[in-house]
Amino acid sequence: MTQDVNTPVIQRVVATDAAVARIDKLRQEHGKIFFYQSHGCCEGSMPMCFVEGEMGINAGDVQLGSIAGGVPFYASLGQNEYLQGLQLTIDVMPGNAGTFSLEDGCGEHFVTRLRLWTDEEANALQAQAASK
């Protein structure tokens, strides 16, 4: 089954312009990078940026999408299931977060903003999944 070319592709993960600018700087400094959505409690649930190979991705991890021109974005299988009904928008906020993420120490940190899918988007996502 193939997707109708007139149907827009729904992105599970997107990034703000500010996040893309920070990601571009990190790629210039570190080369290939990726994101992993941590799943701590409350403020511990944040996107973490790593150099490719710095942290292993395993069979229990799922690529939710890519941002900023092809930077992969992963989450654990359990986190993926929890996030099914939500779009993730990656943004930056002022201040250091005290994490192991690459941007720590630069004066900003990545955050994830969540938005519920509309009924139309949820249906389009189901169609996308069925066409793969």
C-alpha cells in the first residue's frame, strides 16, 4: 500500500528555528549527532543530544523521526508507546540543564513540548503506518 501523494506526511518530531540553529552548531562542532528522548520524571523527561556512537541504540529503541535536516530522534519502546498520541516539538530554553547532553554548558538546553494530535492527524498517521 502506498500513501497518496496529496496527503501531507505527518511528522512525529519537529524542531523550532532556535533548536535547528543550536543543532547546526552542534553538528559543526561534533559531526554526526542524534537525539534520545529521556524518560525521567517531570523535568527529567528531556531530549538528550549525543555524538553518534557515544550511546548505543538497541533493539528496544524506536526512531520517532528526524529533525534539522536528518538528525535521528529516538526513544525507548515504552516511551514511544506513551508518546503515540502526541507530536514532539524540540525547542531550546535559556540556561544549562546539568545533563550529559551535548549542548550543556552553552547557556541553553533542549526541551520537548508536547501537542495532542487532531483526529485528522491521528488518522493520517495510521494511514502512514499502514503504507510502510
